[in-house]
Amino acid sequence: MEFNRLFSADVPSFMRSPVREIFRKVDLSAICSFAGGYPAAVTFPVEDLRRLPGLVLDKYGTKALQYGATQGVPELREAIAARYGVPVSRVQITTSSQQGIDVCTRILCDPGDVILTTEPTYLGALQSFKAYRADVRPIWGRKGIAPETVVSDDPSQSRPAPSSGPSLLCGRGWQQVSGTTPSRPDSSPIKFIYVIPDFNNPSGETMTLEQRKEIVALARELDVVIVEDSPYRELRYSGEEVPTLYSLAPERTLHLGSFSKIFAPGFRLGWIIGPEVLLEQIYICKQALDLCPPVFDQYLATEFLTSGALDANLVKTKAEYRRRRDLMVSLLEKYMPEGVTWTYPEGGLFLFLTLPEGVDTIDMYDEALSKGVAYVAGSFFFLDGSHRNTMRLNFSFIAEEKMEPGLKLLGEIIGNRIRA
């Protein structure tokens, strides 16, 4: 049977994840992998999870095993509302924050509609946007990543690195990016601006307050929604907290959160905080997708959050990630050849490396993998596939004893390419 004729018009727009393709082809335990975005297993609250299921069954009974409300169980919505200081009516539970990205796109975009995003940006978001055949365009661009000095908590680890943030090209300068103006009747409508303001995936960078205000001003000028993807915000372990975009523009911001990085990713739970009129459409959309988020998992998350166990575990998690970040930075200092720079994130799970011009990290990938080290080429996170001299490294998941040999090997491979 010829199945191709039966596929929908959306199918050709689906993107493969290069990260998932690595996992599909390679035994991660057999190599030094910096490719995934997995949290460290040592941060999972195993002891809490030994007691929580019994507590949930004792407290909620068979209700915890039944179908639940599409918006999420009231207890979890109330707990999230209290934690973030918003009305319960502005909280929607999702089956992962990835679903949050997907439903926001699904309710707002028709094929050809414009989504604006900063660069580099999250690959999973691009997959969702492309699946709905949206026209994704950059609002922040780089003509190259200009070296500046990153000041770490340890001055001896300061190092030339990519700039703290790219410059805004949009707003009244929209024509510089798109070649059209939003007000033209024959132009595609702009529906929303997608950003990861805290510890960006892949760059690890955090938007300044001034940059966030620029995003808000742009959204108000264009009269569009902001989708604030914030799965890492609770994982700040140095620097000062910056206000959320939601706090700056609650009337037009959908703020996406996740339990995957602060509880356990296997529960597949996230949330959206936003205007009720938008959440109502997401509620209707979710009815067709999965009826409701996993109910037992929601009650586990409720008890984990309200008992204080989440905050206690976050203290240990942030200390662990800070130590791993600093270990990776010290090893990069030790093994990377001259001309290689990197970010120094204040939180999250990633560093972003920039290699000298002419070193192609996609072309280098098969060699690196064959020698036992994996990374994600940075060009996958740019809309036009540019910046082929960049890569994303994850410091949270790799076994600690593999970090040094992995970075030493990667430094040797890069050094050979630079000298070639």
C-alpha cells in the first residue's frame, strides 16, 4: 500500500530532533555525551517518592486514580497559584511544558502566520512551530558573537565569552528583519513572540530587565501575545533574579513552567499561567488532545510542592548544578584551544561554545561521535542554520567521571580542526 498519499499536509513540516536521533542511534552509557538536556538523576527526590504514593492514596483515595479536570486538579492549580501569586483561574496544568508550547501554537497560529523569536532558540519549540506551518522569524540577531569578559564567582575562571545578550533588531526596525511592516494588509499576521528569558536553551544566557522591557514594548506595539517559556527559572544558582515577562505584561503573556527540571521529567507535568480568555481556548484544545493531565502525578506534585519538599530539594539541586557548571568551566579552561569561547550561565543546564570561524561543528560531529563524545551543533538552534561554529554542551546529565575525559577529547578534536 502507498501510504504517502494519505499523509496530511502538515507531515512534510515535521522536524526531526537531532538530539533524539543521537539517542536513537547511540548507547549513551558507552560515550561521553554532552548532547541531552536531561536533569541529573541524583536530583530526583527518590526518598520523597517512596512515601508520597501512599500519602496520596490515603489522602485522596480513588479520586487520584480517576479521570480529572482538563484544567488540572484543583489542589495543584491552587498550589501553583499560591506559589506564584496569581489567581487560580489563571492556571492551567499541562502534560509537560512541551505541550504548553504546542497548545499555545495550536490555538494562535494558522499556516503562514508569523511567530517572532530570539536566536538561538529552543529546538523543541521550532519543531512545534514548523509542525503548524508557522513562519518563524528572528527578532534578535547576531552578526557574530562578540567576545566580552564573563566574570565568574572565581575571578581566575573569567574568560572571553559570547556577549550577555544580542541586540534587538525588531520594533520599529521590523523592516530590517522581515522586509515588510506588520501593518501592511497583504503581510502575514504576527501572532506571538516566543522567548526563553531565563537561562536560555541552548545559550544559557539570561535576558536583562531592559531586554525584557523591550520585548514587552514590542509586543504592545504589535498587539501580540508573548509566550514566555520558563522551565529553568527555579534553577538559578548565582546572580540576581530578574522579573518575569508575565509580571511586566500579565495582560498578554502566557508563562510556561515545568516540573521536569525541579521534580522529575518522567511525570510529564507542566503549567501555563496567563489571561483567562487564552486559557479558555487552551482548555478546549486540551480536551481533544488528552482529556486531562495525569491525575495521580498531579497529586504527587501537589504534595511534593505543598509539604516543603520541593523547596528543600531545590536547595540540593541548585548546589549540585552550580558545582557541575563550575567543574565544566574549569575543564574548558584546561582543555579548550585558544580561540574557543563560552557562556557562563547563572542557572539552567547548558553552556554554549563558539569556535573560530571556519570550524564546522556539523561537519565535525561524526568524527567526535566515532571517538566517543557527543554534543549538539549550535546551528540547529538558529532559524537559518547559521552559526555552524557553535555547539551546546549540557553539564547536568553526564556522569561526573566522564566529564574530564570527554572535554579533553573534544578539545583535541577542535584543536586539530583549528590547525587543519
